[in-house]
Amino acid sequence: MSSVLVVGSMAYDSIETPKGKVEDTLGGSATYFSAAASLLTPVNVVAVVGEDFRHDELNFLRIRKVNFDGLQQEKGKTFRWGGRYSEDFNERETLYTQLNVFEDFSPQIPPAYKTTPYVFLANIGPQLQQQVLQQMDAPLFTAMDTMNFWISGNYESLLEVIGQVDCLMLNDSEARQLVDESNLVKALQKIAALGPEVVIVKKGEHGAVMRTQKGLFFAPAFPISEVVDCTGAGDSFAGGFMGYLASTDDLSENNLRKAMVFGSIVASFCVEDFGIRRLQSLTLAEIQERYRQFRQLTSVE
């Protein structure tokens, strides 16, 4: 079993969905990723918070062997975000974004983190992602996330980072935008030509598609009877995926596919409650049971 490093945001979210609303609940890409991956393997975190951050809310992650030596605390307020989901959860409106201390975030990798074999660069600027890669000591597997904001505003810098990682994760609209291709299969081919050997396109309730040098693999989303909040589902998927790879230390094609399924399963738990609540109470036994159910749902005699 190996550890995984995540570099991303820690935030307070205010979320409105058809199922209710919460104010200033713990969120951020590094938080969701850690809550997911730590169920499978030890996690090292690099992020920044403000003076108002409630550190005791991280105790459940510390129990799960999440290391916060790389958590920087600066003068000012913690990153805050507010969002509202449509009735069918297919659209999300951002009500406000207050970067606060995250605006000047400069990731500093502690010496003990630099040999971490698995690295996930969450949705931060490509210049910061590049900064992290330069501080690492030959990781075994690197993956990154991005978004349309960076594709539109930092395209050349983004392409440079994409060419240096093993895996790129993004959603279907971002994949099409990145290579200006409406057909998703062709988009996957064009993205692979940019450098990453593994490309994963997340499609929300429709699952995720992975392209490797061996071909395509599709993992459907696990069917959920009641969705409460979709915030953090993508980062939870990434946490499940990277956590499984690190826990098994196996980068074979078959294991990458299993990691996809674990990512999908962890994300399915995430959407069952607001924020990280469901991930906080989640157990490895529940993940393994849903994996068994997933195999039954997708098997063909």
C-alpha cells in the first residue's frame, strides 16, 4: 500500500438543492478527495486555509491517516463558495466565489511528501500544478483535474502540464472544449495525443469513460434512489480512483478499470447527503458491498 498526495482547495460551501440547503459546510477539492481516498490508503494534503478555519472538523480525516503537515494557514478568511442546483441537478448556478487566502496560494511541498508515489493535482491553476510537479521526486503515477476557466484563460500553460502527467480527468464539456471536438470518442483520441496515457471523462449520472493505450472502458454510475447534493462528486471519484490505485500498487489495465469502478462507487455515496457528510460516515465495508452489487448489475451471462 502506498500513499497519495493531493494538492487543492479547502473551503466552506453554502449549497442549495431541491433537498434543502446548508451554510458554511466543509468543502473544497482537497477535502472531498481526502475523505474519499483515505478510506483506501494514507493521504498527504497540501492546501491553504484562513484564520477562521475550524481545524477540529478534520479530526475524522486524521483518524484515517490523512497527514496535514502541508496545510498552510494564512491571515485572512478561508475560501468560500455558494451554489444552487436545479430541480433535476443537471445545472448548477454559482451564487458567489470568495477566493480569500486561496487567491495567493503557493503550494509548498513538505520534504516528507516529495517522494509520495501517487499525486493528484486537483482543480487549481496550471501554473500551480506545474509548481507542484517541479517539487516532486519522480512519482509513480500523476493525475490532474482542470476546468473550463483554465481551458479558456490559460490554455498554453494547461497544455504544458497535461503533457507531463500520466492521467487527465475532466468532464465531457471540458473535454470537447479542450480539443475543439464535439464527438467524445474523437476528443478522447485528441487529448491522448497531448501526452497523458490515461484520459478519464466524467459524465455525472451517466458514469465515466476512460481511454488508455489499450482502448476504451466505460464505468456506469451506480444507480441512486435519492440524490441530495452533487457537490464534490468529481473529486470523490478522483479520490476513489487514486486511492484504489495507491492501495493496490498496480497500474495494469485491469486494475485501472477496477479503480474506475471504485471511483464511481465512492462518488455514488458522496451524493447521498450534503457536503462531505456521507463520506465522513462511510466505511470500507460499505464500499466493498456496493462494489459487489455493481458487479451484479453490470454482469452478463
